[in-house]
Amino acid sequence: MNTEAPLSEEAKFFSQKGMPILMKDLPFWLTEFLERMFFLLLPFAAFAYPIIKSIPTYRTNLAKKQINSIYKELDKFEQTTIENFDPNRRSEYIEVLNEMERRVLRSKAAKLATAECYSLRSNIEFIRNALERQMIYRGMGRAN
């Protein structure tokens, strides 16, 4: 007569494969803790990894958005200046451009999206030079 209770699947696995590697070297309580933490933190890591990986991209996109807003402002400024150009107000126009450039330099975008910032600054410089020489604005004012 067999007095033994039937073995569970875990007991069969343990008797066939032997002790787990961690149990050979570590105390039982530590092995169980590590095993439980592994299964607890694995889903968290799988969920958190893409979020953590996207943070630098998010910051760069914010910087580019800030640069694009200054680009829009620069475009609007240029269009208004072309439509209403007054040579006597040239210093005011240049001061507006200087302020835009200062905002670019003070922004965090200058460090995160360096190439775009240099491009924006070179565009500001182009418009400033055109204003100083009245290059693109000559004859583009109001038609009288």
C-alpha cells in the first residue's frame, strides 16, 4: 500500500532538476525575496522602459517647439516689415531682432537643439543684414 500523497508539479520539477542555483548559494529567505521581486518588478520594468527612453526625445521636441515659435515670430516680423518698411525705424527693427536672438540664447533650446538654434540665429542675422543694407526691403513697401 502506497501511503505517499501525490506529488505536485513543483515537487516533481524540484526532484528532477534539483535545487535552484540561487538556493545553493543564498539563504532560503533571500532566494525567495529575490525571486518574488523579479516577478514583481519585471512588469514594471517592461512598462517603464519605453517611458524612460522617450524622455530625451520629449525634451528635444519641446526645444524644437520653442525654436519654431520664435521662427513664426520672425516670419511674422519679416512680413510686417516688408509691408510697412520705414527706413527711419531701422534701429527699432534691429532691436526687435536683437531681442529675439537674446531669447534664443537664454532658452534651454540652445543646449538641447543646437543645430536648430544656430540655424535660427543665422536667419535672424540674415534679416538684420538685409535691414541694414535695405536689401530685400527696397521698393517693397507700400505702393504709392
